[in-house]
Amino acid sequence: MALSAPTVVLALAAHDPLGGAGLAADLTTFAALNVHGTVAVTAVTAQTLTTMSRALPMETSFVAAQIAAVASEFTIAGAKTGMVLEAESVALIAELIDDGQLPAPVVDPVLVDGRGVQFAQPEVEAAYRSLLIPRARVLTPNIAEASVLTGRTLDSVRAVEAAAADLASLGAEWVVVTAGSLTRDATDIAIDRFGAVHRLVGDHLDTPHVRGSGCTFAAATTALLARGVEPLDAFVRAKAFVHAQLVRGQGWALADGVAGPVAHWQPAAE
């Protein structure tokens, strides 16, 4: 059956050479959820499954040129930010949101590596706080990122709820802290700008292959919101999508048994 004009979404994120996180996760997730994915590359990285050896930020003018190219051809219904390593580029994105050239994005604040070590410079973190988070439709930090942004130790669901409230006070419409690793029922915390807290409960899955799961959740949320799904429903469905992909790759040995990326293929490709 022929498809009607697809919904178009834009990912502003980094290239991962291993194909598990960043733009690779974004595009495969967009395709799985029936939206057309476009990209503006914000950085190129050299990284393994555990460490990042180099990250080369794109010049802000080049990021702007990529966004302009997409906007010249398509109506952008949804946007997602991932790794943005230049404060100037964060400011550019904020300016484009204010000018109506970008919709309020899903902001995945990629500020730490897979070991929880912070790599973003202080001025970038400050730009996130003052410029990007207040303009976010949804902010989707994991535990490590929420800890960096709030200065809190997050070792319980109540601590995560307090951190989510701190982040919501910065102005995002919604904050979803993906904290499923803390509990056996994989509880994530969602809070809106009015302070209403929602616990998103799922099924804990014992698998090491979780690289890119945060990118995948944020990308799925972006796709669903762009298709008109209401926020809370979008979060629940995005969480279920990530869980299904984790199950799909639970037993694979892509990386000699060490922690690998989320499986992004779909049943038609099996």
C-alpha cells in the first residue's frame, strides 16, 4: 500500500562509528516508527563501546547550513537534540526555536560517556541550562546526566523524582528521567512543568546490550510526538519500544560478549 506524505523529523546529534548510538540510533528508530528522519551532524566521534577517544564538533555555521538545507525542502514536525559540544551551537538551536524555524525539541542531554564521566565543557552545560532546556518540549536525561545537571546523588526513585523536579523548574514542558536501572520494575520518572509526577513502570531486563538506549528512547519519543501522540502516551510507547528492542538483542554476541548496542532491526529484516 502506498504511503501518504510522511511526517518529517530532524535529529541534531553526533556520528557514532559503531552504529549503536547518536544519529545511527535516531535514524533506525525513526524508520521503525514510520517517520522520515533527517539529520544535522553536530559532531563526529571516535569511540568504542566503553570510551570516547576523540570528538570533533562541527562548526556552528555548518550545523546551521545543514538545518537550513532540511528546512528548505521539508516541514520539520519534530526535532531531537543529542550530543552538542559547542555552546555556540546550543545558542543557535535556541535562536532557531525562538524564530519558529525549529519546533521545541526533545532534548537528550548527552553530557557524559558510557562510564558516567562528564566530557562536555562547563560552558556547554551552562548553555543547556539557560538556553536549551527552557525551550525543550521534553528533556530526557539518564541518571548520570540528571546527576550532572542537578548535582544530586541519584540512588533511589525519590531522589530521581527530586532531580526531575529541579530540572522541570528550568522550564522544559516535560522531563523524563530514564532511571530504569535503579529498580526491578524499571521505573522512569516523568514530570510536567506544573509539577505533576508520573512513574512509568515497566519490566526490568537483565542484558548488557544497552548502548544507545537513551538515544533510542528520545528518538522514539520525538517520532511519536511528531505524529500527534499525547506526551504521556508517547513516553509509555517509547519505553515499550526500547524494551522490545532490548529483548530482540538480549542474546546476541555482536561485540565478543561485552556490552553492546541496542538491537535496532525490525522483524521484516530477520
